[in-house]
Amino acid sequence: MAVTDPGAGNERTALAWQRTALALVAGSAILSRLTFERLGAVALASVILAAPMGLWVFVESRGRYAHDAGINRRPQSRGGRAPLTLTIATLIVGFTELLALLVA
């Protein structure tokens, strides 16, 4: 019988959140670069809005991991802010791409 590390699930979850946040930042930057000629400032606005949201989720996931691991305690729960932020940022990127397809 294998013994599992009780902290491994927490670490995997934190890493998944960080990968998702970084993929959103990279995706918004790539999308902005590819659609800038067609959309101009709208493409730039997309990355200006989505990238900080993704970076905030990245920092938040590190803080959540530290809290759950007992390294750094927080005074209160963050609720559903990180999923909401990722959803909004993903919608911004998605609507920008949809607009780029409609303009073409």
C-alpha cells in the first residue's frame, strides 16, 4: 500500500491555477498581437484588461497555497474571486477574438 502525501493535492491545485492564469496572460498577449491590425486599440485593451487579471489570479493562487499549507495565514477566506476573475478575463479574450472574426 502506497503512502500519499497529504499536501500533494494542495500543491497540484495551486499549480493548476497558476498554469491556467499564465496561459490566460500568454493567450491574451498572443491574441492582441495577432488581431492588432484588424482591431487596433480594442485588441490592446483586451490584453490591458485580461493580463492583470491573470497575474492577480497567479498571485492569489500562491497565497492560497501558502495559507492551506500553513506557511502564511490569511485573516479571511477569499470566496470565489479567483474563479470569477478568470471567467471575466476569459470572456474578454473570447469576445475580442469573436470581434476579430466578425471584422474580417
